Amino acid sequence: MASNSIRSGFKRSALTVALGLCFAGTVHAQATTGTVYGNAAPGETITLVSDTGFARTIGVDSSGRYSAGNLPVGNYTVTAKKGDQVVGTKQILVKVSSGTEASFAGAAANTSNELGTITVTATGAGIDVTQVDSRTVITAKDLAVLPVAHSAEAIALLAPGTVKGSGYFGNGSTVSFGGAGVTENAYYINGFNVSDPLANIGGLGLPYGSIAQQETYTGGYSAMYGRSDGGVISQVGKRGTNDWHFGGQVSWRPKALASAPKNIFYPTANLPGGTNTGDPASMIGTTNANGVPVKAWHYDNAALPGSLYRDRSKDKLWNTTYDAYIGGPLVPDKLFFFLSAEKSKDSYVSTGTNVPATTRSYIDSPSTKIYGKIDWNINDSNIFELTGIKENDHSQGVRYNDGGGTSSYGTDGAFRGNATPTKQDTFVYIAKYTNYLTDNLNFSVTYGKDVVHNPTMLAVASPLPFIANTQYIPTAYYPGGLDLPQVSSGGGTPNARMQVTGVRFDVQYKIGSHQITGGIDDLTNNAVGQGAATSGPGYYWSYRPNGVNVRQYFFNTQASMSVVQKAIYVEDNWQVTDRFLLKAGLRSDDFNNKNSAGQSYVHEKHQIAPRIGFAWDMKGDSTMKLFGNVGRYYLALPNEVAIRGASPSTYYYQNYTYTGVDAHGQPTGLTYFPNPATANGGFSGNNEFGQVPDPAGIAAKSLKPQYNDEAILGLDYQFSKKWVAGAKVTYRKLGTVIDDWCATGPVAGMLPGGGADYTVPGCYIVNPGRSNTFHVRNNVTGQYTDVILTNAQMGFNSSNAEKPIRKYEALDLYLEHPFDGKWQYRVDYTFSRNPGNTEGQVRSDIGQTDVSKTEDWDYGGLMVNSYGYMANDRRHALRMRGMYQFAPEWLLTGKLLVQSGVPKNCLGYFFGDTDPIGYGSAYHTCYNQASPPGKTHGPWTKQLDLGIVYRPKYFNKKLTASLDVFNITNDRKPLQYDPTLETSSASGSGDGTVRAAYGLPLFSQAPRYVQLSVSYDY
């Protein structure tokens, strides 16, 4: 926000003033700079000096306007001079990608209010009329007092239009923006992309105490940036200044003050009458004409509904975190450093399910973060910045049987073994050089590297196979119990690592009323040893519900791959009139996905993304702004898509019957039943037998990247000195999507000889909803034949899904009262709809993280009844946050989030309990009825967080004690439900068996906890 008050009597357009910023350097999403602008007497000079000693002096033009752009964020002293005489001085905070006003010609000055010994900068109720985008900027001062969990995602969720992602992804720490999938966002630290290098699920965040500002973009950002069609989380770290500062903090999340999650019980529901096939009840016990057993609907275990599924009464989490920092000048006014370290440890208890036997795990998860930054003011025209970040996230633990009281924890039974450890080590290096060649021309170069070591660890190195679904083994086979030393089906991947390198060059030039910006933006992601392997001998056993069959599964998807992303852009910021700003940009992206041999399997060239926006200062005094933008946003395929796609993968099973088991759960008395259609007798849904894919035949030719089109129109209105209100409408529409298609028989059917001499993969990467061309190799001649299939020939039509659909339609309303020395308040209400037939690159309802290789679009039958409300649909959302200074040394803070319920899905066998494509209970059919996504919704949720901050005068403002209570009402409503309706012992169909676990709450709100903090800042 640009100003602190309405400038009575001063009617010159603030937009005209601010557009001077276009002449000195524009600011954009993921930037690390901001702008200062204002009014002063013509002919005066304005000098801006940062707390690092960096200084710029500019003149005031003949109309009384000035602006200075591309300024590193932080605190500045702004001085106006007439000759050698000082006219006025102001202290301001430059926010990232924002314009900050400092006027000396009748305008009210920016102020800060001393709250006894608590200082909160007043931002005023003014409107920043220089911006056309939608974003929320949270500063270090905000973070110091608001009750916010210590993560980038928790800060981002303060912004309207955001939704917490499924608990399946990133341990529940992901965010959906504007109905997009959780993989469609971008993360930045100090201008460098630090998104997850493999699947783009989440990204890196700074130590909480090292965040100077976090910028959360929810739409409308510049052509300078891309690779996101959801949202952007951009953090700017703290830096050293001319004053020495050091300090530390200790925070506790005590176990004794934490609540536990609710116990989970099997749902109770009245099963529908009739039969699973729709045939008359008289046919029960027979097989109908479709070969499906006719039965009444029944549970897989009639004793389970209403019984305890998971006892969570002991499942608490507690934490201790230590932070320390130091910063200051190495050479005053020239060279500065800032160094911080954070050591944190989560400890938690996790109790397993009651079937077949409960285990309880005790996990310690230590994390270490180190952040360092060096700033060198070479001179007033040249700046060099160097950033280093190190993060180590590990976990380890032990497992016990539930009950018996023999463990060292006092309540548990026999030791079951070590829990599977985890390890991820990240190193980031960023260098940036900025040159202000003239007042009208500047450029910057940024280079960064992100190295991640993410091996898969093993709890035990047992040579025995993992045993799955032991609950289906007849108990008569193991009267003395089972000893299962292999605790996981997953094998180790000790050499897994990833590396991202990026470089960008940006140049800005002012000519007349135009500010022209252009540059390049390149990023290369390399990954080695990613994917999964199987523990023990390389296979695991999985028992079937009928107590007769057992499957021997072979699974290995380890792969290496890379993706090279290049872009060029140009943008014009044009002051059309003194009140009207027009931003028009064009970006061209090139996405090149490669396999381990460096061969391209998807290369998407020249993806043109136009962006255009405007800001109209309607009254000319910064009290009413109409703004809008439209744009297209492209999304690259991440490296993860090569796993089980462009690289060899093994996933099949051998089918047996058995007559017993040994002491370790391995089947005995085996009889083999091979698949006559495959060379090794195995069964594989997607023909994954370890063969090397042809890079030219993995994806459809001329594949188009996923993109989202967006339109935003908003109005901000300052209707009194201290109140601002606004409204905004947003419309997003998914254009192209990429997913795999596995009904590839029509491709073979179009080839000579029915494709006998050709290699047709089990699945292709395609653009659903359009014609696709497939490049197929003849194994005899080595020549390629192109096969063109229409969308209908691929099995998609009006009966299921003719094209991918995902929309986001939203109305946002807000009301804000800035801090006035006593209180601050903001409320946001969002009404939104998120209809469609595809979530995007992932599927939240079943936790499918195979990016752009979900079950959607595999076969036409899976898309029948697929149009509904997507997983990130929340019809209503109410957000409130604020603070109240009720005594000189005390500050009360709080925030509230109320949302309508999550969509609930039901996935069963197809109509008539049939399974036409062998996917089991995966169709949008529920009890033989159409069941589109989100047909029903869960209950409304609310979370109220309160905090109190105390800074006694006795310690001269330097000591702070705070207490935060999260989810003070201890609401623990479900956030996601088990959607899978059926299981079956029949081959190739359902048999009317309903899973007792259908509809179970999978993830719920975190229970109430308390955080105590003590810090000292010198």
C-alpha cells in the first residue's frame, strides 16, 4: 500500500508519480527489489540511503514527481534537498515488488507507531496504484507477532484464494492456488527458483527468523516469470546493515500442552438394497450374462463398521527449535554479512491401524537450516549479492507392538524394529550482480545452483521379502503368529541426487513514457537415481482377500533424467495518461525433457504466453483503483514424469495359489498360474516389464504443454482515512493438459499387419481432448510410421470426457483497517467454484503423485461421470487476522480461517459391478449409480489461532516472550476421505463387496497445540 492517509487537497495522480518507477526499474513477481516514489518541489533532489549504506540520488521532474526503482528491499532514509538545504527526511520500508511513497509536497509522511516497547510500522490505508497483479506481502515484523506456523506454506495460506493441499503431498504442507494442482506452483528465494526439482511438489523455505519478506502471488504476474499456472511463493532473506545485530530465539511446542487427534472409527452406513449387478434378487448366488457374480451388497468384514480403526489418543507432536543470528558491516557502507542458523527437532508418536495388529512408532525428525548472505556495494552504480543456504532434514525412530507395557516408553509391547529413516540434504548458492548504467538503463544477472541429496533409506537390511495384506491369510496357517522382519516394500536408493542450475539476465530501459524490460530466464534440472526399488530379494508378496491366491510383485522404477527450460521475454510498462498504466508483455518458453542418455522425449518449443494488465487511478488521488489483467501461463513437465514413462520400469505380478505360510509370512504350497499373453507369464496393467522405451515413441508428436488462461478484474477503494475495501473477480480456465493414455490398442490397429512388427508402448504421454500423432518404430526396418488418432478414436467422447476441463471462478471481498497505534484488522471472504473433470498433474483423492501420469485419461471408461467439483474446491472461505495493543508492553494477535467442506468422492466398479479395463474400484460409479467428483461435501471447518506478545521495558525492547495457541477450539474435522468403495475376490469384476474402510477420514485438522517463544535481539 502506497500511502498512510488521504492526501487532502492534493489531486495530482499518484499513478503518474508512481510511473516514474517504470523509468527507474519495474518490479515483478520473484523480484528482490522495490520502488520508492513521491512528490516534491520541482528542481529538488531526492537522496535514498539504505541501512547498508547503498545510496542513490535522483532529481524531481518539472511536474513535481520522482521515483527510484530496482532498490534492494529494506529500511531507507529518504531526504529531499533544495540545493544544500534539507527540506525534509522520511524513514520508510521498501517492500518487495511494491511501490512505497515518500512525498514532500503536502503529502502526509509515512509514520511508525511506537507501541510502548513494541514497534509496528503503520502502512496506512492507502492503495498501491502501481500494481496490476494479485499478491500478499508479509514482512518480518508481521511474522514476529502473528500466530503463524513456521513454514512458507503457512504464510501463503494467509492469502485469499489459497487452499491447503492434500495430506498425501509433501506431508500435508502444500498449497493449491486458484483451483490448480499442488505441483503447479513456483518457489523462489532471493530471486532463484527453489521448487522441488523432481516433482515440483513444494519447495525450499528460509529459516523462519531469516525471512525479511514473503510475497505470495495468486495471479496476474509479469511476463518476466513463468513455469507456474497456480501461484508463486517468493521469499527475500534478511541482510546485514551498517548496525551490528545479533540475537537468538528458543521456542517450545510442549507435549503436555498438545492435544491428540481424534480416534478413527470405521464408518457405519446402511448398504443399499438389491444386488450389485442390478439383477433381481432371485439371481443371488449365480453369475449373470456379463460373467459377474450376483450378490447382495455386503461388507468385506461385517464386524468392522462402527469399530475402532485407529487409536490416536497417544499420537502427539512436540518440538524444540533454537535460532541464532548475527549481521553487520564488514566494511561500513560497503560490505555486509548476515548469518543465521536454526536447529529444530520434531518428535511425534504415530499409531497404526487395528487390522491386523496395531504398532506404534516413536519418531524424531531433526532439521538444521543455515542461511548466509553477503552484500557488496561496489559503488552507487554496482551491487553484488551472494546467498548460501543449507538444509538437512532427517528422521529416525522405533516401532513397538501396542499394549503390554514392556517397552521403554512404558505402555507398549514387544519391539518391532526400527522405523524407516529418511534423509534429505539441500545446498543452494545464489549470486546476483546489478548495474545501474544510467538513470534510464540498468541490468542484472542472477546465477544459482540447488543441489539435493535424497536417498531412500532402509530401516533394516533384511534379505526377506515384504509381506502385504497379511489380514487375508487364514489364521489357521499361523497359529503361533508371524515374524515379519521386512518392514517396508520399498528398497534403498543410496545414490539419489538432483541438481538445478539457473541463470537469468534482465535489462530495463526507459524511453519517453515507456519502460521496456527484456531478458532470458534459463533453468536446467538434472536428476540421478530417482524412483523406487523393492526391498529384500527384489519382490514382495501380497495376499488376496479370498484366502487362496497370492501375488508376487516385482517393482523397480529407478531412473535418471533432465529437463531444460529456456525462456525469453519482453514487457512494456506504458504510462498512457497520468492516471492510466498499461502493462503488456510476451514470454516464449521452451521445455525440453530428456532421458538418462540425454535424448529428448518431449520437446515443446516456442510456447507464446501473452500478458496484459492495467491500473486506473480513478480519482487521481490513490483512493480508488480499478485494475485487471489477462494472461496465459505455461507449465513444464517436471523430471518425475520420466519415471515409469521415458525410462525403463518394472511393475508386474505373478499369480499363485498357496496352502500355507512360513514363520516369516512367505507362502508355501505354491501353484503357479501364468499369464499366457506375456513372455514371462506376468500380469502388468501397463506392460511394464523393464523394457527400454524408444524416446521418439514415448509421447505424441508436437505435444503441447499444460497451460492456464486467467482473467482478473478488481477494485480497491479507500473510503475513509483508515479503511480500505475491495472486490475482485477471477476466472481461470485450463487449456491443454498432459497425461498418459493407456488404451493403445487403436494405435496398433492402424499399423500395417496390426502392428505385429512394431513396438507400441503400454501407455503414451498425450494431450487429451485433441487429435494426437504417434511415432511408431518398425522393429524390422527401423523406420517410423505416424499414426494419427482423433480424440474419439482414443476413446473420449460426449459419453465420458471430450476434453479436459478445470475452471476456477471466484469473487474475493476484503476490508482492512491498518495499524493506527492501537489495532489492526483485515477480513477476506472468497466465494469460489472449482468444477472440472481433471485436477491437473496429480490426483488428490487417491494420493497419486505420478505427475502427468494419473489414472485420469488412461481409458475412456475412467472418465465417465468425471465432471464434478475438484479436490481443491472450497465454496466459501472467510479469513480474518489482526492485532490489538491493549497495554504498552502487551500485544494480542489472532487469525481465523473458516471454510466450507471438502469434496467427497466415491470410486467403485463400473455399472453392473463390471471392470471393463481391469482397474478395479476406480470408476466414478457408486453402488451402480453415477458418482461425479464432489457430489457431496464434508463438514465446514474452522481454525482460530491466538497469540500474545510481551516486550518489557526493563530490557529496553530487546527481550520478547510470546505464547501462541493454534486451533484454540481443538476442531479436528476431516479434510479428506477414503474414496475407494469396493474390493473383490472375483476375477475381472466386482462381487458386491464393500470395503469397511470406505469413507474413512484419511486426513483431519491438526489438533490444538501451544507454542512458547523467548527471543533476544540486540
